Amino acid sequence: MTAVCAAVLSLGLAACGSGGYSTEGSQGAGKQLFLDANCGACHTLAAAGTNGTIGPNLDDAFAQARDAGMTPATFTQVIRGQILFPITETSTGSPGMPGPDTTIPECTDVTGDAFCVTDQYQAANDIAVYVAAVAGTGVTPEPPAGEQTDGKSIFETAGCAGCHTLADAGSTGTVGPNLDQAKPSRELVVDRVTNGQGAMPSFKGSLDEAQIQAVADYVSSTAGK
């Protein structure tokens, strides 16, 4: 067994709990859940168009293991285990992953219009099957027609909503600045999205100039309004 295979398997075993082994899941539902749960705020996944840097880069994490011959079925178990039984405190001091009651809370425990799922285990299965199928494959998303330069759509799908609070987008992220309070100028948004700063990554590799301008127009015109 190669070192990379051993590393992936040990990750899966470390996350194992009483959830059992599962191969049941929907890629389509999993992609939507990955986006709705703001997984992309912490993780980079090219197929979902996300660039989070707080948690592991999912493409990097699985590309080598995929090349070494490991299968999506194995990846599914690793990912599912990490969602349901995450390492919440790390030995390195880096942020741990929140538990499922935070990432995919069940609707019986949620009030109002906040994101929730009807079945936590099924949601974990769906997300795991989706990520296992696309992580490290080099697949990138095709933006829907008309949304290539829609600033609000870009804000919602590029991972911005998971880190920032912006009332107009219905986002309540707390990793980065509260945009309604900060009320950044258009020029500042362009700079931060293009170059990044601190925990915020640069998006110039995933958004073109027109998209960066569009999201800057959107944020600067709606923040604090």
C-alpha cells in the first residue's frame, strides 16, 4: 500500500463511528447540499467552484489517492465519516471541522428559514458521494447562462456567503468581516477578491475580471443597505 493510500485510509478510520458503511447517495443532491451548507467556505473543490482555504483542499486531498488506484467508494466512506464524526480539535492548532449539528442540522432542530436537512445521515451520504465522484478529477463547473457576471449569484456560489454576513444575500458567515458593518468600497472589494488577505484566498484563478468586477459592484452597492 502506498503512503498516500495509507494516509487516506487512516483518515477514514479516525473518523469512523456508529454510522456504518454506506454506498447510497445522490450526486445531484450532494452537490446542492455542498453549496447550501457552505462547505465551499472552508474547502476548495473545483467541480463546485469553491476556493475555501480554512479546511483541506479536497482536490489535492484525493487526487494522489485517485491516481494510486483508490476508488470513489473508498473516498465516500472517508468523506462521510469526516462529516458525521469530524475531528473538531486538531493537534496542530488549526481549526477543526464543526460537527454535523452545525454543518447539516436537522430541520427539527432549526427555527426560521436557516439551512437544514430532513435526514442528517442521508445528507452526509449525498455529499460524500458527490465529493468522492469529483474531487481531484480536474472537473470544473460551467456557470449557468446569464449568471457569469451576476454579482449576487457569484457571491452566493463562490463561497463568499459562508464567510461573510451580507443581508441582501441572506448570508450570516462570521469567518470574515461583516460586510454590512464594513461597507467596503468597490475598489476595496476588487482588491480583496483579486489578491486575498489573511484567511481570505485570492479568487483571480477561479473568477475572471468581469466576474470580479460584478461581485464588487454587488457587494459595494448592497452592503449596509
